[in-house]
Amino acid sequence: MNPTPSQTVGPFYGYALPFPGGGDVALGGIVVHGRVYDGAGDPVPDALLEFWQADEQGDLRGAPGSLRRDPTNGAVLGRHGVDFTGFGRIGTDLDGHWTLRTVVPGNGYISVCVFARGLLHHLYTRIYLGQDAFLDSLPPERRRTLVAVAEREGVYRFDIHLQGDKETVFLDFG
């Protein structure tokens, strides 16, 4: 007997998963922003992105428990803004845009997991802020899809293309 194939249901990402300040991993550092595009080049207004990263020294042990809750009703109020957690979760807006506030990771990249309509399985990629040996192993046209573009000091742009000519390099950790 063959297993039942995966299928998409939803998306239901707008309920309970995003939280206030989900893109504020660390304040006072850098801003990385961009859009998620589908295969036709249209923005994806309902994607959910998760980010994991090292701190400035390359340490991957983020501090848990930085979310604050309303003591009356238990609603999430957002991060308290002190501890570096190394984790962020952001939903895209109607234009497919997202914004992450963080620090420059000591290992040179930010890991990204993409959840979106039409995806049977989430996708993994990385945002590189500079050169890396892994990037050097890729053809130049593919390498560009993993490198954030500096717009001005402390602000970087990183668009994610799910398919098509500009498709972002996605990583297989299986």
C-alpha cells in the first residue's frame, strides 16, 4: 500500500503563529527585509517565515522565554526586547513584504524556513550577509539568490522567489 500523498490545507498561518514583535530578534542592530514571490512573480500575501541565527559571536544558544503575556487574559504582548533569542517568526503582508530586526550573525548567515500556500513541504534557505565557502561552491547566478543586498548602512534586502527564473536556492537537510 502506498502512503497518502501530502496535500495543502489552509493556509492557517495567520492564527496563533505570528506574534507581536515576531521579527524583532534583536533591536539596535541591522534590518533585513524583502518580499516573497510565487512562480508567476506575484507577491505571496500569506506566507510565514521563521528565522534562526547565531548572535554576534557565533553562539547559537538563544535565550528562551522573551515573550510577554497580558496577566489578565494571557494574550501575547510581544518580546520584552532584552534577551537575544536567535528566533523570529513573521507573516508577510498583503504585498508579500516582511521585516526582520536583528544583529549581524557571527557565522555570517541567517537560516530561513518558508511556509506558504501551495507548498506541500516547507522550504529552507539562508540569508548570507557576506562571502562564505558554501557560496563559493555555487554558480554565480545561483549564488546571488542567497546574498542579501545592502541598501544602505544597516539595511539589507532579501527577496525569496519560490519558483521561476529567479528561484531562490533552497537547501535539503534530509
